[in-house]
Amino acid sequence: MRVHLGSDHAGLELKDHLVGWLRDQGHEPVDHGPFQYDALDDYPVFCLRAAVGVVDDPGSLGVVIGGSGNGEQIAANKVQGVRCGLAWSDETASLAREHNDANVISVGGRMHTVEEMTRFIGIFLSTDFTGEERHARRIKMLADYEVTGDLPPLPDSAVGHGPDA
């Protein structure tokens, strides 16, 4: 499988490690940068390209990496068609795929060891979407909103409550 990678300076070490690790695992890494350490680089430059790479390459997945992974996740999720989850444990890496059919994972290079993050990414890459109707329905709501900007209808249990009442 092709795996698109993007990071900032805080994720450079892990990204460089992953290029070799992915090849060893039989994957095809596509490195969108950065390619050298620059403490002042801007993560959107690289993470947006990795996310676009995933959308333009059906069947591929992506990995974005930063200090915390938060900004990188936000950047990736700005690309229409991307569902990027922030992984900080084995379970969050698995659930991003199982329940959300995430096609990009974000990890924090300053939050975990290289070994932990590599494990999270391995779990993400080897986990499939369950396809359960409730998860598919929720993903469709998000995809529809992304295209139309129309909020999904409120369930009957919420009618007459809250700001939409």
C-alpha cells in the first residue's frame, strides 16, 4: 500500500524512520517533506500535500506528524475527503480505522517514543473499517456536510430542545 507522509521539524525524525520501516513492511512510502531540519518550517506546507496525496491516490493511507499532532490533524482535515484521526494509544489508532474509516493518522513526535508511534502507525495501517451501518451512516453525514454545508437533521429525541428549537 502507498502511504503518504508529511511532517514538520518536530516529526522529521519519525518520518525519516517511517520511510525505511514502511518499505521493510512491504509498503510504498511517498514522502511529502520536509527533507531537512528547519526549526521554523510550517507544517501545513507538508501535511496538506500528504493529505491531498491520499485523496488523489485511492486506496492509499497517510501519516502526518508534528510536535503534538494536533495542528497536523487540523491541516489534514481541511482537505476534502480526508478523515484524519489523532492517535495517542493503540486503541485510538485502531478505532480511527474501525469506526471512522480514517484515511490519515496524526501522531505527536514529542508525545511518544519512536517505537510507540511506529506501533500506532502499524496498527492503523493493518486495521480495517468495520463497515457497520451506524459508522457508515455517521461518515456519510460528515461527507454530505463537507459538500453541501447543510447540517444533518436533528433526531426526534432532540426536537424541541437546544438552539434549533
